[in-house]
Amino acid sequence: MTDENPETKPAGGSPQSVERAAAAEINGRRVNEAIERGAQGTGTAVFVCECGNLGCSETLELAISDYEAVRSGFERFLVVPGHQIEEIEDVVEHHDAYLVVAKRDDRATRMAYATDDRDSG
Ligand SMILES: [Zn+2]
């Protein structure tokens, strides 16, 4: 439970907040992977917003195929419109109900790679 990050105070910028946001997004992605697996055979499912906001509990209903399209790249995340963090990511797709964002930060992308452990069967 103790999660004390020693404040290393790097000069310039705030990479820690980038990593924190990336960790939150990866957490959302894990939840959504489970949802996606559980929803197989149905047309749509309710996914959670994968934004970097730790307090976010927004959900989005979309087709499984649409979520698969979001997941066509490791750096791409599903977020509720307005939840993008423009400092670290770019909106690459606009949809009526959701946005797809792509990480600009290499570190966040590497974290996403490192934690992407879904097996293909
Ligand atoms: Zn959100």
C-alpha cells in the first residue's frame, strides 16, 4: 500500500507526472482488455476511459471492432472527449462519442509496450 515516490525533482518539465498519467492510462487499458475478452460474441461493450486522470471513472459504449481499431497501436488510447492530455498526447481520431489519442512521449510509449502482455491465445 505504501507508494511513496521519492521526489527526485528533475530539472525542467515534470516527467513524473507523465509517467503517472501513462500508468493510469495503462491501468485503464488493462481493464478494457478484460472487458473486451468478456464481451466476445456481442456487438458492443462498455469500456472505461483510458485518460491519464487518476480520478476518472467515465465509461464509453462502443463496438468491439471500434475498440480493436483503437488498439491498432500500442501508443493509442481511448478517451472521453475533453480528457486528452495535450502536453503528452495528440488526438489522432475524432468520433462522436470518443477520441483516440496517441502518445508523443517515448517513455510513456515504452511503458505501454512493457506492460502489454495480452496473449493471443
Ligand atoms: Zn477520462
